[in-house]
Amino acid sequence: MSGRGSVSDERKAGYVCDPAAAPIPPTNSPTPSRPATRGPVPGCRHEDLYWAAMMRLFCTTVVAVSAVPLALLAGAQGDRWELVGTKDDIVTYRREVAGSPVIAIRGEGIVEASILRVASVLLDTARLPQWMDRLAEARRIRAMSARHYVEYDRATTPFPLTDRDFVVETWVEIDAAKKQMLLKARSVTDASAPVTGLVRGEVLSSTFTLVPLDHGRRTRVVAEVHTDPKGSLPKWLVNLVQKSWAHTTIMGLRSQVNKAGVPDDPEVKALLEKAGFFE
């Protein structure tokens, strides 16, 4: 999905320099010398200083990546997950997706709580902003059942960018043979969705896979997401920021399941019992 307006919020807010006022030289021309002054560059607004800093970060990233052996980088070009790193016993991966400039992210970790408690927290839409990374607002706008519904989400972005919102369909799948519960989501167009002035992002795919461990005392969580925030954000910057999503989200989930007053969902319990998870 795209934003509701015909002009991106970044351009309206002045985050994009006017090409007519400050043209970019051809690639085969000498690099122009920078003005000695620290004041604003003619033709650009003050927000362009933000992008200048981002480009400096980009150059640093390019230098770092150039030191990685090509054999390692080649694994990211297909359907294979590429290891990003491990922190707090949470393993993060990234994957290039054919036809998309935005990477998919995967995180794996153990949560010290039953699958019932973990699933109850994930399906508690109203409390998602308490622990899910960068989520500022979440509410159900249409329900087909307790485990199949459409929700509206608003996500924060770093200053000076504007927030993004999403309209997503969420549903639950049970794999009784593998003793797995899957919570899936994807963006949809829905008449119940509010009309906002925000850029509407797209959740291309999202899956939380839950597997009970140690006779139900702990749960293995695998979180995969492929999200495009849309707008005129540089995709390299989107990919850079999204790498931290899996770790921050699973850490938040670990904290939320242990909070006082967080209830177990009786309908989820009945569903798990029917599938034989407690046998």
C-alpha cells in the first residue's frame, strides 16, 4: 500500500532537497568543493543536514561491507537467511527478497513462559504498544473471530520523519502434528480502516511461530517480518534500521509475559487443548 496523499510526507515536510534549486552534478563531472561556511546550503532546507549525516553513515557502512568476503555476501542474494548476529541469546538473520528492495528479518529466541502465555500476549492487540518495537498504537477495527481480525497500527519513526500506519489482517494457524502455533499477518485494504494523513506502509508478510519446550514451561519463538514503510525513505536506510527489530521485539516479549496482570486468553487455551498441546 502507499500513502494517502499524492505527494510524500517527506517531500512536503522538506526532507527532500529541491532538485531545481540544488542540482546534483553528473556522475562523470568533478565533485564540487563544499562551501567553507557551516550555514545552510542555498536551495536546501535545514532538514537536508539530516540526510547529509545519513549519507555519511552510508559511506561508513559501504567501507565496512567492502571488507566482507564475497563468498559470505553471496549467500544473501538467494532464499537463504544470512546471519546478522547473536545478542541476549536471540539470533537475528536477514534475507534478500526477490523483487523487493527491502530485506526480510528473522529472529529466534527462547521465552521463559508457556505457549499459552506467549500466544495470549501476542494476540492482546491493545497491549502490543507496551512492548513491540516502535509500535505506538494498535487497535482492532474489524473482527471475523477472536483469532481472525483486522487491526490498525501506527509505528513511530526517528525524527524528523513522519510516522507510518498499517492496516493488517491477523490470523492463527495450528500445526498439531508439529505442535506449533503460527500467528500470521499481512496488509489488506479494508473499508473499516481510518483515513489518515500518514504514509501507509505495507506488511508484506509477518509470522510468529511458537513451539513449546520443556513440557510447556518455555517457548521457542521465531519471528519473521517483511515490511516496507513506503514513502521516499532510502531503502538502504530502511534496511539498516530494521535489523534491530527482531532482537528488540523478542526482548520486549520476554518482559511482557512476566508482567503482573497479563492474562491468559481462555479461547487460546481451549484451542491449544483441542489440538493436544497439553497432553
